Amino acid sequence: MAYETLIVEVADHIGLIRLNRPEALNALNMQLLEELADVLVSFSTNDKVRCVIITGSEKAFAAGADIKEMSEKSFTDMFEADYFTGPTETLLRFRKPIIAAVSGYALGGGCELAMMCDFIIASDTAKFGQPEINLGVMGGMGGTQRLTRFVGKSKAMEMNLTGRFMDAAEAERSGLVSRVVPAKDLLDDAKATAAKIAEKSLIAAMAVKEAVNRSYETTLREGVLFERRVFHSLFSSEDQAEGMAAFTEKRAPQFRDR
Ligand code: HXC
């Protein structure tokens, strides 16, 4: 299917989604978010996709939700349509690993979209921020919630209250991103990282994703018990037998996602 706001490629078991509204610094409008949801639905049943990368351009991952599109909306318009936020539920339900490869601006909904992915690799030009307060509103896709869990209350509060941007070094220091790489290497690095994930058992990768995400939703005790059950359940998979046999036989495993 052809998309107007995204460039989508599948190669080497990686699904690459490039946000593509250069005229608006990849601002997230409803069309883009619906197209993104549509791609993810197709990726979830596509055996050729074992890991996903979401990226933008060198200048902007995404400069926020589309201000022009939402400026005339009323409460009921936003509420009834679950405007912007509705399609992101598909991303949150997506079970294969997703990497955000962020260069340039990741602001407002752009920062929130990156945080909805499983981890963020940033270029040294990346700038993160929740500047919605400058528009008389606030983050609506996780800016006050996920950012607080990533960087702690003090920094999240400051960023949401002042709208200031965080550069890549600060984002790495405070745990928002997993790594910072030179801008010219961002996509290659993200692809190499995705390739590493894609060669694992997809069953194990999906289990890891589910368990790490569970740590955000529950107590440590419940999370550890959940992890234990999932760990035990992986002993029903062929990939567990194969992975451990391959280690013993000093060969590379041949995972079959079974
Ligand atoms: C619509 C946007 C946009 C946005 C940029 N553009 N951000 N359009 N929505 N969020 C458009 C500009 O209007 C302009 O179009 C073109 O992109 C280039 O932007 P410039 O401002 O000329 O670029 P520059 O001077 O380099 O400044 C870059 C910038 C600035 C600092 C990123 O564009 C900016 O502050 N953007 C808004 C950031 C923001 O407030 N984001 C939060 C949005 S609210 P024209 O046609 O004029 O050339 C949000 C809510 C999330 O995200 C919650 C949802 C549920």
C-alpha cells in the first residue's frame, strides 16, 4: 500500500518507517498517525519483519503534533475522535521490537512518539522537548507520564513547565536514550542494532519486550513474578532447546520462532 506521509521499506527482516512530511518538520497529523497504525498492523503479521525502526529526517524526527491541524479543534472534536491519541494505541499494542532513531527535533508529540518505542537511539543533533505549554496546552501522548519515568520528576517537570529542549548528551545522561551516535551514522547504527535483534528468536524478543514493559505497570514483586512465569514458559519453545543446544555444540542457533 502507498502511504502519503510515510516511506516504508522492508529489507533484511527490518521494517523501516520514515516519517515524511518535510514541509512541516514531520509534524504528526491524523493522517500520518493513521498510516503509521496501518503499517504496524501489516507488520505484525508480516514474517519478513522481525524488528521495526521508526525514524524521521536529519532535521526532525517530528516537531510535534500538527499545530495547524489541531488549532481549531474543540474539546468534543478531540475527545470524540480520540484525536492523535487513538491511533497510537496500535503502536502500544505492537508486540515486535521497535527502535526510534531520532535526529534533530523530537518535540511534543514527536518526543512522545519516540518514547512509545522500545528504545531510542539518538544522533548527536537530537533535541528533545515538551514545549506544549508554549501553546497553552500540555503533553497528551505521554509527555508528563513516560518522560517522568524516563528522566525522573525534577527534569520532566522542568521540561514540561518551561518547554526547554534537552540535547542528545543530556538525554543520554538522564536515561531518555540508550545511545548517542554521530548524525551521519544514525540509520546505519539503528539498522545494525535492529539486525542484531532480528537474528534472535522472535518469541524470546517478544517476551522480553512484554516483560520490560510490564515493569512500568506494576510493583517490583509482581513484575518479578511475571518475569519468572514468562521465563519458565519459554522452556516450552523449540527455540529454547535450539538456543541451548547450539551453545553446547559451539554453533550458531537456527531459531524458528516456535
Ligand atoms: C505544524 C509545524 C510544526 C508543528 C513546525 N512546523 N512544527 N507545523 N505543527 N508542530 C512547520 C512550520 O510551521 C513551518 O511551516 C515548517 O514546519 C518549518 O518550521 P520552522 O518553524 O520554520 O523551522 P525552524 O525555524 O527551524 O524551527 C523549528 C522548530 C519550530 C523549533 C521545531 O518549528 C517549532 O517550534 N515547532 C513547534 C514545536 C512544538 O510546539 N511542538 C509541540 C506541538 S503540540 P511553514 O509553512 O511556516 O514554512 C504537541 C501536542 C502533543 O505535540 C499531544 C498530542 C495528543
